[in-house]
Amino acid sequence: MLEQFSINISSWAIVLILAIVFLLPKAIVIVKPKQYHFVLFLGKYWKTATPGFNLIIPYLSWVDKKASTALHETPVDLNLKTSNHVTFGLVLKVQHQVSSDVKLAYKALYDLENYQSQLKSFATDAAIPVANGIELEDVYNKKEQIADKAKERLRDFFHDFGVEIVDVLSDEPRLPKSVEVQANKVMEMQREKQAATYEAEAIREREVGKAKADGESVKIRMEKMGEARRVYAESAAEAVKVLTNAGTSADEALRFMTAIADNDALVSAARHGSTVVMATGQSQQVPVALPMPEKPAAKAKFRTLEEVQPV
């Protein structure tokens, strides 16, 4: 009897060991970092297995879906049409991740049938109206606007379903070969126009600066001339005062000063002209310098006014 009992115990021990060996792997769930495993029990949600070691009931419970909270990138290949009916291709790269909040992550996997496929649908739906409102020449400049509109639409919708839209990037638009050649020509002409505009603006700025400088120079010269005339007038008045104090009449003093001015004019004219003409009558003498030739004569000639009068 005792031997029979020992045999039964041994048999059960073997069965238990075998059960453990076969069932233990089914009962252990190892979850990697940045992942959630959603476990069902008899077909109903039971619990969420978080990163690390987790136990479940073999055959009665199992991992149904897995959510990764790492950053993912889903390409969305679009075929769009501009306002002037030119078809072009554009790839949007939707960068997204499932929320680290367990409840929101559950919604991303169970409230949405296939959120990555729906990302493509919403991105396409948001991009079409923007593309239809731009012209061919603006395709390259407005591609970021298309990406921003898609990002705005995706964020508004998927925020409540536990999917975070980090960013939406765009590749370069793909145009038909013939259209691309034409577009390159248009952009080249625009660059040339812009360069010409910059050059014209630079010339205008330079001319304005030169005019300001010339105006300032003229102003300075006029101020200096005015100052020189004032000094000359003061000197002349002082000289007349000295002469009158010495007993010279005012008329004689003025004639004396006029004669000095005439002599100064003759000297200046002789330095810059080849012939000097002056009056010899009793009226006020007015020195005149005739135009200077290309090569001034070595010595100036002086003639009276009567000598140059026609016979």
C-alpha cells in the first residue's frame, strides 16, 4: 500500500513538473521598454502589461495588442492638383507616437481600427484644399503650408484618441518632366527679376548718397564763401575807418578801396586767363577775364577797353 501511494505521488509530481514546464512560458509575458501589451481574459480586456516581467493565466488569457510609445514616422504619398490644373506628387512624413498614458494608449488601439491608415486619410483630406488653392509657381514655396495644414488637422482629431502628432515634414514636390522644366524657367526669371530689383535699389541708394554728399559740400562751400565775404566786408569797413580817421574823405577812401579791389581782380584774372580787359574812363573800373585757352599763354596781355572796341 505504501509503495503504491509513493508511486502515485511520484506520478503526480511528474505531471505537475511537466505542466509547469509547458505552461510556464505561456504564463510569462516580458514587455520591452516603451511598450504596452493589452491582455484579454476569455475575450474581455483584463489588464495592461507594462515594461518588465508580467504573469498571465495560460490559455485563458493572452496578449491581444501591443502599443509602442516610441516615435514613428508614417509616409503619406499624395497626388495633388494646383489651381491651374497641374498634377504633382508630394510625400508628407507624419511623425507620431502613442501616448504614454495607459488609458489613452488603449483608445489608440481599440477605439480606432487602424490609426496609421487613418493618419494617411486625414493628411490627404487636409492637403487637397490647400493644393487646390495654389498655382504651379508656388508649389515649392507652399509645400510647408500643406504640411502645416495636415499637422493641424491630424492633431485636432487624434489628440483625443491617444495619438500625439509630433510633426509633419514634406519632401520636394514631384512635377511632370515638361512642367518641371517650365517651372525652373519661371523661377530663374523670378530670380533674375529679384536680382535686377536689388541692383536698381543699390544704384538708387548710391545716387541718393552722392546727392546728399554733393549737397552737403555745396552747403559747406557757401558757408565758407559767406564767412569770407563777411570777413572781407569787416576788413574793408575797418580800412575805410582808418582812412577817414587819417583825414581822407569818405569818397576818396571808397575809390582807394575800389582801386585795390580792381588790382586784386586783375591779378586773379591774369593767373587764370590770357587777356584782361578793363575800362579806362572816369566810371568805375570793372576788370574782366576772357576765357582761358586750352594751354594758357606764358604771359598775360593787358588791353584797354578802347583797344578791343570794333572800329
